[in-house]
Amino acid sequence: MKSTSTLAIIIALAAFQNSFAQDHHRAMSFDAPARKTRQVTQPKDSVQTTAVLQSSDSSDANDLRANSLVDQQKEALLNDHKIIYIDGKPATATQQHQDSIRTLIENYFYDQFRSFSDPAAPYFLFMSRDTDLAMGIGGCVRIRGWYDIDNAIPANSFTPYLIPMVKDPANNSKLGATPSGSTLFFRVIGRNKTFGNYQLYIEANFNGYGGTDFHLKKAYAQLNNVTLGYASSTFSDPAALPPTVDANGPANKISPTSVLVRWMNTYKKRWTVAASVELPKSAAVSTIAGKIGNASQTVPDFAAFLQYAWGKSEHVRLAGITRSLPYEDLITHERHFKFGWGMELSTIVHPIPQMTFYGTFNCGEGHESTTNDLQVGNYDLVPEIGHDLKMYAPFSLGYCIGLQYNFCPNLFASVSYSDSRYFPREPRQASEYRYGNIFTANVFWNLTPRIQAGFEYDRGTRQNWDGQRGSSDRLGVMAQFSF
């Protein structure tokens, strides 16, 4: 009843916001892009450039469609920027020149590992006169607040694994807020006649201890089809995850970041193939004092995906990963290895321009530390019952389905349900985690292309092996300012 009544309130609020947003729709530059080239003004020190879209009625048969309201909202961001030339402005701004600018800016959005919470393209772009080099410095200030209505979770993020099994009357409800998730990034995009296309990217956010320490999130270099550095794992599809106010996201979310070397190539704008060698974090081993301990990693992970896309923001992807999971026998001091694997099928689809469907399904053995809820525990390797010196990689699976409806490009509501389940060969301790799930309903409103507000209701459940169940309810709000 709580979730139903709250969802009804959210839909009512969304309908009210829709009528307001439609009145201001045109003034806020969220209209569909025009098909004709617009003039470019050139102040003394900088140039305000309006990108050119679909200047011709004819198009390549292989071009990806971009007719959803989600894509229209991205277009508003693509048009909201200021170009500052670092070596003198060009004498004229031809259509070819503007198209080159457009291609560079699109690289900030149409990549294979972009999530809903990633920062927008920067407002200020420093560019060479020939558009062979662009540099952007941007980020966002993001403030999240929440109120745990019942059975408060002892964490900033809404994580089913952490739901208390026994309610504490003194801490049953909780009010909190954090600036964690505020981000700064630096990106250089260029073209070289000898080496081809390249990118340099550094991103950091305030997600350290207490949510206010500066924390490196990504740092990588990309040359043509090769990426080297600290980047999103190839075994992930952030774009297929539904939007959430809460930083944790779905219970089954897979979004690890690793030091890697990746090769990725797209064929005819639709088929994308990627493969990588990744340096993983240490395996999450259920250690036993005096018997089983952690061991150093000596073999990298291997990940790959195959993707088919039919729209700028529509695709289906199959990804996989193999892992070598080490542990130490503390009695003989020998190192042992177990094999781990994981797979994920994911998609994002726009059945109609106003609607977006998100879906992910993942499963595997020994990949638990890459998933959202199960990474809290040590489930990559667990001991066999009655054989404390023998370890194995248990099976787990998770799924998430989400539906988003855009009342207009800058106002949408979404609902999602995610579940994460743990299947060891034999039942574990009675108080150990068996499964957890989250139901989420939210509304997001882009007051301008760079100012966003969100409101969300989350209900989570955790169940243990003995059948004991705990649940929590949270209301969350977010305000985000991108630059």
C-alpha cells in the first residue's frame, strides 16, 4: 500500500510539472533540432556556436535513429555550450566547420559506457581553429538528501544487503544529506594525421570517506580503437540502467572500474565488438581464521561484449568475463585458484518516442564482487560445508527492469524493480543473506539543460536463509548543477 500510494503521488506531481514544463518548453531550448543551418555569431573573445543537425533530408541507411524524447534532451545539452578558440577564431564558420565541432561534442555523450549520473558535456570548450583539438573542463555540483521512513539503513546509499533484520527504535527513521557524487572532469579530444583520433580523460568526485574526500573515478587515454588506463570495465553496460536519485542504483548493478587495456570497434555504426584485459581488485574471499586467507592476484580478468545498436541510445548487448580467484591455505601456505565467470544481457529501447525500457540480467560464479548488493559480502569464494580448506565459487544472479516515460524532453518519471539472489551449493548460516530487491519510483525535471531536480521513493527488502525478512522505505531528493 505504501508503494502504491507513493507512486500515485509521484504521478500526480509529474502531471502538474508536465503542464508547467510545456509552457516553458520552447524558451528552454528543448525543441527538436531544426533541419536548417543557423547563423553563428562571433564575439571578440569567444564564439557561441549552434550545432548543425540533419542539414539534409537524405541520410545514410546506416545512420542511427535519434527520435526519442531522451535524445531530444541530449540535443539541448549539445546545443548549450560556448566555444573559445585557443589559436584565433576562424575567418568563417562553414557548415563543414560546424559539423566537425558537432562530432567532437557528441563524443561527450554517445560512448559505450555512459550512465545517467555521469556529468554532462562542459559548457566551455576550448578548441583549435581547425577543430582538430578540443579541450573541456566541466563537472557538476550534486546534492542528495533522504529520509528513511522505517527501519533506517546505516549508510548513505540505499543497499538491501545493509537493511537491519531487527528494528532499532532509537534509529528507526533517519534524515541525511550529502554532496558526494559532485564531480570534476577534464577531457581532451583530438585528431592527428599520423596517429588518428585520440582522447585523454580524468574524472574525480567527492565519494571518499564521509562523502567529502576527493576520489579518482576514471583516468584513461584512448587512441583510435585502443583504451589504456583506469576506466569502466568491459563487463558493464551503464546506459542500460534506469535513472535513480539514490547513488547506489539497482540491486544487481554491475559497474566496476579497472585498470585495463581494451580494444573496441564499431562496424557500420551498428555492431560493436570489444575485448579487454583488466587488472581486478582482490577476490572477495570468505576467509577462515587459521585455515583460509587471501592471496595476491597473479592473473588478470578477461572481458568482452558484442552489441547491436539501432538508435543513438538504443541497443542490446551481451557481455562476459572470466576470472582467476586465488586463496591461500594457511596450514600448508599454498596458493590455490578457482575459476570464475559472469555474463550480462542488457538493453535499452524506445518503443515510442516518449517511453524508454531498461533491462539487465546477469549471472555467474565468482563474479559477486562486481555486482552492487553482493559486493558488500565476501562471496566470490566460500568454503564447502564440512570442508573448511576447500573453496568454491558460488552461483548468483540478478535482474532489473525499468520503464521511463517522458512527458516532454525535460520532464520524465520512471519506475524500476531490481533483484539480486545468492545460490551457494548448500544453505549457509541462518542469518546470512539470501536475496535482496529494490522497488524505485521517481520524477526528474530539467529546469534548464544544466539544472536538474529529482524526487524518489525506494522500498528495499532483504531475506536471510532462515526466512527472516527486513524492509526499509526511503524518500530521496536531488539537485544537480552542471557546468
